[in-house]
Amino acid sequence: MLDDLRTIVELETHSYDKAMLDTGLDAIRAWAVGRLGEPGHEVRHRDATRGDVLELTYPGTSDGTALMLCHYDTVWPTGTLAGWPYTVDDGRISGPGAFDMKLGLVQSVWVLRGLRELGLPHPSVKFLFNGDEEIGSPFSRPIIEAASEGTLATLVFEASVDGKLKTTRKGVGLFDVTVTGVEAHAGLDPYAGASAIHALAEIVTQVTAAGSPALGTTVNVGTIHGGTGRNVAAGKASCGIDVRVSEPSEMDRIDEVLAGLRPSDTRVTVEVTGEWNRPPMTANPPSEVLFKRAQAVAEGLGWTLEGAAVGGASDGNFVSALGRPVLDGMGAVGDGAHARHEHVLAEHIPHRTALAIGVLAGLA
């Protein structure tokens, strides 16, 4: 498994590098087939600009199907590996994408291999590898939703939280606000202009005030652009907003706030674009039952499995919002997602893999 992890990490698959994504998925397909044999059914969903989605289905020994959901894209630009090679240091494995989530991809394949080698019963297994998760899964979302329909369970091999499964995730909204003002010379004709930047400053205050710690709603203005010179009343300004919500009802409230943004200068116009990228992942009854089964498996293996609420979102949000059973955070134990200290801890790999093996065997 460690050899496989090195192979997958050394495939650079930045979300915005279509050529490398295609090359990487070709290699991942060849590797998975090398470990498991030819699938009973295979579909490659192709997209012109984003990473393709590969579905590989292997027949089981019992009724039903389990979906193994993994993304192979990473946030790391092509070339990162040259300055940050795959490294093993006293059981700590580092490399771009190792934690988020290439170890999870390796584990998912070895789960089926383990079931076979142990002679355990299991449902059919459908692997879905997508290459656009880090940019919100705009291409793969409908494919994921269709693939999870009617399944016994969806296992998402995103990294864990110190070994805990991610039982609750926030929903994510990505919005852009564009403000159009009236340009004028700031010195010669200061009152003729209507600064888009000044108006945007008011709007930023309005937007951030919509956050609610009590309800788990956060609003972050992450980027601001605008203006042409310090002596010009700005004609254009814009900002990028990230919204996270724990409660589905908060999506409607935030929509109302964004629709009602008004600067004090009536000469300024405001346009809001964007959408809710992922709904919140809240505990639905089928997922609660599945989590209890996973806890029982962990107990049988000699450890205690807990759940955690996190602010980040994943493709598991889509499945959960449809009321379907899903376990998220089945992957690595480590730290540093999207950071230079990203790493996984080798000692936990057998436990995490055994957990998924036990869950699938239990479904049979």
C-alpha cells in the first residue's frame, strides 16, 4: 500500500491542469485494474476542461452495491513535486495530496482486495474517481448523485479528523459581488464621482454581519479587486465571498441578505453572482444507522470510533442531502490538508482499511 501511495502521489493532478488530470486518471485506471482485475462494468465520463470521472464496478458475492467515492485532483499546481518530493520520515509520509486524498484512493482499492483475500462476503463495489472535487465538483456532481442512487452505502475516503469520521459538514456558497460606480477625478471633481470601492466597503460590512456563530454560519470575504488609480473615484470593484452554513434554512437567509445589498450612494449598482456549491451534510437516519455499524466494526477491532463536525465540505454532502446513507472521512489519519505540512501517519493505514473492509462485509 505504501508503494501504491507513492505511485499515486507522484502523479501530479492539479484541478486546473486538464492534461495532467487525464494522464493521472489513465495511470490510476491501470493501477486499479492491476490490483483488482478488469471491472465488470466501466464508464469514463469525459469533460473538455475539467477532470474526467471514472466509474469501475466489480461484482460482489451478495446483493446490492456500495459506492467508494474518491477524488484524484489536488490543490497543488503542477511542478510542486519538484520542490516537495514524496518523503517518509519515521512513519510520517509527506507529499502533495497524500492526505487530501490520495491515501484514501489507495485504501479504497485495497479494501476490495482485502475482502477478496480474506474470503469475506461483500456487495458489488463501484469506484467513482472524480477530478474536480477541489473546485466544487461542477462536472461530477450529477454523476455522483446518480451513482449513489439505490446503493447500500457510500463510503467517502476523504481524510479523517484525527481518526474520527466526518458526520457533519457545512454547506458552501461561493458568491461574487460586482459594484459599478461613476468615475471622476478625485481632486478636480470629487463630488461628481460615485466610488465603487467606497460602496463595496459598505457592502462588505453588510455581508460579514450576516454571519451567525450561534447557527454555525460563517461569511468570509476572501478577495477584493477594483479601481484604476488612487486619484480616480473607482468605476468598478468586486469581491469574492465564501459562506459556510450548518443549517439548510440558513441558505435562504443568506440568499435574502445578498439580494438586499444596498450601498448608501444610489448612483451605484450592485450585481451578485454565484451559487450554493454544496448543501450541508447533516445526520440523516440511514447515515446514523451506518455510522453505528461502523462503530461496532471498530469496537470489534479494538478501538473506539467517534464522529466529528467540520467546516469543510466534500462530495459526501451531495449524497447526504439526498437522504442516502454515507460515511465520510474513511481515509487517512494525519494533518495539513492544503498546506505544506500535509502528511499521513503510516501506523493508522491498516486500521482504516480494516474498518472499511468490516463495514462492507457487514453490508453483505
